[in-house]
Amino acid sequence: MSGQHHASPHGEPSAEDQDTTEAHDALAQRLSELARSLQAESDPERVLDEVVSAAVALIPGVDEGSISVVTARRNVTSQNASGDLPRRVDAVQAEVAEGPCLDAVFEQQTVRVPDMATEERWPRFAQRAAEYGAASMLSFQLYVEGDNLGALNLYSRRPNAFDDESEHVGLLFASHAAVAFADAQKIGQLHQAVDSRDLIGQAKGILMERHKITADQAFRLLVRASQDQNRKLRDLAEELASTGTLPETGATKSTIRLNGSRQGPAGGQG
């Protein structure tokens, strides 16, 4: 209903929104183009870079942008920042453990800061953010993956730079970006899984040829070497595939003979 103030759960405007914006065909077209561009990208980091660049270009009032990532619901890092301003302000939020991006992440809100100089919700954060040049801010929750959370942070060097249109465009933008990022993560994980499988297959083939052993024995040899060295199996397989050498460990000494028969733990016949 026109003029109604909204609460700000996930996916809805903040309490400051006055519902005065109108839809624009040109904006819809640009968001559609952005969505297609993001969905064509398989690298999650490049997706986030494009998200920040597009947010600065498309959302009214934005001068700079960044992504805040919270891992294990504790550790806050700033990523994909467009410049020094977001890097510095995000660092303050992480240091004092308060600020608009953290509210957006943990409370699933859209958070607007009209004027940082008069902001009272986060007193330890607001003063320092204003000193760094962030006169107003707008934050959206971007994605949730288990205990890992993210927010899109938008900054302006002018007070009251963000209005209802900024929020509405930002909400549409964040929805597209969240879907694209989730897709890119799945594709990236799939590529990693395939790459790991291929590397382990190559490493097994080297060991099978060199020591005349079975595929199962080669895999167990890799697992034992991984355990002995406290290294990930994929990393060990990558080293063997690229160098042709498996570092000597208890596994290589006592588990499998060169002719493929087993040895006992002390080196005798199994």
C-alpha cells in the first residue's frame, strides 16, 4: 500500500523506505543482462567482483562498494572492495563488531544509514566511518551458506545519498547476485571435485606403473602417505602428478613392495 512503512526482514526494504519508487523498463533490462552475465561466470570470486562493479554502476547514489563475508558466524572479512574507502570502513566494522553490514548479515535486514555524522545505532563504528569519508551507507544481505554469511555494502561520500529507489534497485540487484553467486559456488565446487578426481587418477596411474600394483593398492598408498605427512590427499596427488615423485614415508617403505605384494609393518613378508 502506497506510503506504508515496511519492516525489514530479508528481501524487504528498511524501515526508512517510503515506497515512492516506480519500475523502469531500462533498469529491468540492465538487471536481466547482469543476471545473464553473472550466471555465465563459473568463478565465485569473479562473480563477486562483477557484483560490486555493477552495484556501483547501477544503484543510485553509490560511490563505492564491497562484500563483507562472515565465516563460522564469527570472523568478518572485507572482499572485492572497489577502493580504499570500503576497505577501511569494513575493517572498522570487523574491529568494533558492530555496523550496518553486520546487522544486514545477522538480522537479514536491509540497512540504510542516511547520515553517518548523526548515526546513533552504532556509536563506536559511526564516528570512525564518518572520519574515513563514508557519509551514508546501504547494506543488503547477499547470501547464506551454512555458517558463512555475506552482505553487499554500498557507500557514498555524501549524506542522504540513498533513497527509496536505491533500496528497491538494490534489493532486485541483490536477489540476482545471490542466485548467481550460489550457482557459481556449485559450479566451482564441481570443477574442484573433477580436478581432484583427475589428479588422484593420474597419481594412481604413476604408482601403478612404477610399482606394478593394483589401482586399490595405489590409492591406499596415497592415503597412507597423506596421513603420514598430514597433507590433503589432493595436494599430495598434485605433487606426484606434477613432479613424478612421492615423498618417502612409512607408507612407501612398508605398505607395498615394488612387485605389488604386501609387506609387514617391520618390512618382512605379509
